[in-house]
Amino acid sequence: MDRGRSLRWAACMGLVTVLLAGTGCTDRSEGAPGPAMSPDARSYLTNALAIMEKNALLRHQIAWADVRRDAFSQARGAQKPADTYNAIRAALQTVGAGHSSLMEPKQAEADLNSSPDGALDGLEGRSMGDRIGYVSLPGVHGSDSAYAQYVRQGREAVARANRPGACGWVVDLRDNSGGNMWPMLAVVAPVLGNGTVGMFVDSDGKKSAWTIENGSPREDGTSFGWGDSAPVAHASAPVAVLTSGETASSGEAVVVAFRGRPATRFFGQYTGGIPTGNAIHRLPDGAMLVLTEVKDADRTGRTYDAPIPPDEETNAIQHTAPARPDQALDAAKNWLLKQGACQWAQGSRTASISESFSNALMRAGGPAILVAHRS
């Protein structure tokens, strides 16, 4: 999950100097034959490993001397930063909590400037009938303009689904494999309701709160600049959340934001199992170290670091067989219709229709018609 902010860390030159002096600018301290590692390559690898040691979620569980030894052994003879990429990736396999990565400069640039057009195809809002609103949230990543477009289109989708005044909601996260969580929360914020909806927790137990204020998400009180959302008809309406094995990373963060919310139930399958937060560190050559630094926690403080189970498990959707029933969606709607808010809404609607019909009958002939109808 991209936490939506870029963290930069400059290598400590004193540390680099000590390392260079201690090795004589050769790789013989690692027992490696061949040419010496260049100062640029050594500094680059030292910097990347220092970022990991300082920030990684698992930093207190790692034997860092072993990680450094193995990394320098794998990168022996490296002459330029790119020659150390495989060593950095190998270190991330040990320290990255299964959710970290290294993007090379061209890939990083493309990712940061990518268009959300493909993701927006799955950003949908509609009424399912019976005053139940449906919104599907795909993942999203890219530039600030991409996030703004996602928020704008998503809020329009929620407004469509809220007509006329939804008594309950389905939030479909089954195709959400991650990206930046904050645009997603900005879309569903009116459904989540105001207040604390979750938090990040680092390896030292430090917490960073996710809150909703006037339909806008904030991290530790800081807004992301998308403005307030229009409220939905019933902020405390029951919500059914749909998940699958494809729901991962930031998609799981949205799941966590709904955990602990009253009148909320989860349908589908276990999530992908990486409900953790990443920070982005730009390296000197433009590569991007995406490092897992925090766990997600729900509004009660419960942390998550494994697949999140549904309350009601159903079969997976077969995209190749669209005619098959959508068990999770059907179960979600059936549950919502049994909730008091939607039962009241249906009863109110029935009473309104009955009253209108009676008035029409009275205008057309009064009680004599009603008696004849009963017979």
C-alpha cells in the first residue's frame, strides 16, 4: 500500500566514510575475488540498507549484520548503482514483510505518472433497487492528478448510488489490488461516517490515526486536499463489504477502515493478506524503494498482518462465466434487507404506496369500490 507520501533519507556520510576506510575500497573483507566495488556502488547499497534498518516494520526482528554481509557479497564487484539492484531486492526478501519492492528509475517514473483510466473503468456507483446503494472501488496509483480524478469520479458514483436516499450500502472491493488508500477513503468517507476509522502502527507501537471529517479523510489531522464530500442520506446505514483474494494492500486498508463499524458485515473470500503500509524512498538515481513500515489497525486498535476473513464466505466470482449468480452480492443484499433501516424504509415505502392507492380509489368512487375489491 502506498501511504500517499514520499519519504526521503540521505545517507550519513560519516557512516559511509567508516565503511570505506574499514574495507580499503575492496571487497576482500567479504572474501570476494575480482574487482573492488566502486565507491558509488558501495555508497548506494549502504544507503538503501540504512533506510531498511531505520524504517522497516520488521527491523527489530532482523539480524542486520547478516543482511549487510549477504548484500555486499551478492553485489561484489558492482561498479554502478544499478549493479546493486539484485542485492537490494534480495535484502527486501528478508526484511520487507512480503510487501516491499524496488522500482528501477524508468519503472518508478512511469508508475508515478501513470494514468488511472483503466482503474476508473471499474469505479461504479448505482442503485440496486430497494433503496440499496452499490459502489465498487478498484485500486488506483499514479500522479496527483490521477488521484484527484479518481476522487471526483468516485464521489459522483456514490451520489448516483444514493438516489433516492440509500437505506443500506454494498461496498465492493473484490477487484481492488491496492495503490494509494487515501483516494479510496475519500470516495467512501460519507458511508464510513465521521470519526476515527483506523490507524497505522509501526514496530515501536507508534500510531498514526485515519480519521474522517465532513466526508474527507485525514492522516493525523492532515487533509489530502480533495475537499469535503456531500453527505449520504443515512450516515449510519448498514454496510455490506465484499472481498476476495484479489483484495490486497490499500484495498485491505479500506476493509480495515470498515472493521469495527456498527451494522457492518463482510461477504466473499479471505483477502490477499498484506494489510500493511508502505513508504516510498527515492534513491539518488531515481529508483524507488517501496518499504513496508507499518501495520494497518482498525478503529478498535486491532492490528492486521494476514488475510482478513469474511463474516460469510461465498464462492469466488467466475469472470469467464458472467451468467452465474454472484453469491456474495446476493448474500449481501439479502442481509441488508433484513436490517432495521431497510425494513423501515421498505415499510415506509409500502405504506406510502398504499396510502396513494387508497386516495386514488376514494377519488374514483370511495368505499364501495374498496368493498367490491375485497369480495
